[in-house]
Amino acid sequence: SLLLGTTITISSNHWIMAWAGLEINTLAVLPLISKSHHPRAIEAATKYFLIQSAASALVLFSSMTNAWHTGQWDISQMTHPISCLVLTTALAMKLGLAPFHFWFPEVLQGSSLLTGLLLSTAMKFPPITLLYMTSPSLNPTLLVTMAILSVAMGGWMGLNQTQTRKILAFSSISHLGWMAIITVYSPKLALMNFYLYSLMTMTVFLSLNSMKALKLSTLMTSWTKTPAMSAALMLTLLSLAGLPPLTGFLPKWLIIQELTKQEMALTATIIALLSLLSLFFYLRLAYCTAITLPPHTMNSMKQWQTNKTTNPMMAT
């Protein structure tokens, strides 16, 4: 069903077919989230269902409004401004772009790592494809605002997390910001960013799954059990952070270059600075995989010099 829903959406020209594919996708993921029968998993599945249904209804509403005004059901003929705004909002809800991002960390925390991988990569593909197909008629101001907000929220909210799934959820939100900001100006670049992000996220999720690392404390002891995988995971995390010699730097570099070509140097500077926030928690994750403890402040008062005088009567 997942494959069918995705294929229908990405290969359709008609809005009703695209909507049907999105609905099939949503219904196919629900059993995967609620598989463990844990109350938190059921809660996550319910949240996911409500958000995705609302977003699908908005997609349908925007396409109907567009058809009402223009007489066109074709995806590429999305010309009515109100319809474009509603569609952008609906796709932002589906993807988890800020300010519609609150459901995503909760749902990811409630599902297993493999389901989380699906939600972070495969389930983002149909909405991103729709953004790609409608990119000429989308509102750039709205998308850029959402994108900057996403990079900021993804960085800020991920700072004090200890759960690996929540950290990856916030990382996903900030990466989506980078994709959204360039969608209007260079859709192919946004797709390339998505493919590279999916590849790196897949590596991280599968590594964490084989280490059974759901918390940072578990991750700290992983280097004793699987040293080679820990080293690879550390490099992948730094690549996700976008550090220069690694793959993850390439899309960020190209996006900043494209934004400066579009005379949006200030915007490029803002998102580059905001991505330093997410770099902080990626570095903390990398520290936890490579070294046992990250640099942190001690709350307890500690004596710098221990008192060496001992009672001579006591046995040493």
C-alpha cells in the first residue's frame, strides 16, 4: 500500500488521483505506527491520522477552489493565489514544516526506529513531489518564512533532547526548512537535498536500530560493542550537520549559492547561522558515539585538591 500510494501520487496529473495516493499512504502507515500496542504508539497513530486527514482535506479543498476558478484539475495549472496559499499550508502540515511541526516529534517518539525511518523519508516523498510539481506558482514569501522558522525551531527545540528519535525528528524539521527555501527558485536542488538527506537519515536510523539506541545514554556505551559502526555513525551525523568535507555540506553550499544568485544574501546568512543550532546537537550526538561524555557543566561543587592528610592510626 505504501508503494502504491507513493506511486499514484508522484505519477498523477489530476488532483483527485494525487489526493487518493496521499490517503492510501496515510492509511498504510497507521498499522505500522500502532503495531507495538503501547499506549504511546496508539496516541502517535491517532495524532498522525488527525493531522494527515486535515492536511489531505486542505489539499482537496485547494484543488477544488482552483478548479472552480480556472476549470483546470491539472496539478501544474495551479494558478489561483488563494488555492496556492492553502496548498502550501496543507503540504507544510503533511511534511511537518514549522509552524505545523508539533506533531512530528511526538509521532516519531511513539513509533519504532524503523517506522520512524519510513516517516522521515518515504512519507515525505509524495508531498515534496507535489511541491516540486507546483513550484512555479507557489508563494515565495510564505515558503521562505516557513523555511526560516523551520530551521530555527528544528535547531532550538532539539538542543535539550536526550531521546535519539526526538533529536532526529527536529533534525528532519530543520532539513525540511532548507528544502522549502529553495523549492521556488531551484526545485531540482530541493529534490537533490531530499535524496541526500534520506540517504544519510537512513544510515543513522538503521545504525541506531542495530545498536538498540533509543537514548543518548545507550549511545554512549555503543563504542565498546560496535566500534566500526560507531565511527561510521559519527561521520554520518557530522555529514547531516553539513560539515565541509562530507556529503551533507554539498546541498547547503549549493542552496546558499543559489540564494545569493537570487539576491537573497541576507536570507542565506540567516539560515546558515540558524543551522549552527542544529550543528550543536549533532556534535553532541557525535561526542556521545565517539567519546563517553560530551563537555558539560557540573552542577555539584567539587574540590580541586583532595585533602591528603590521613590519620596515621588508620590502615591505608
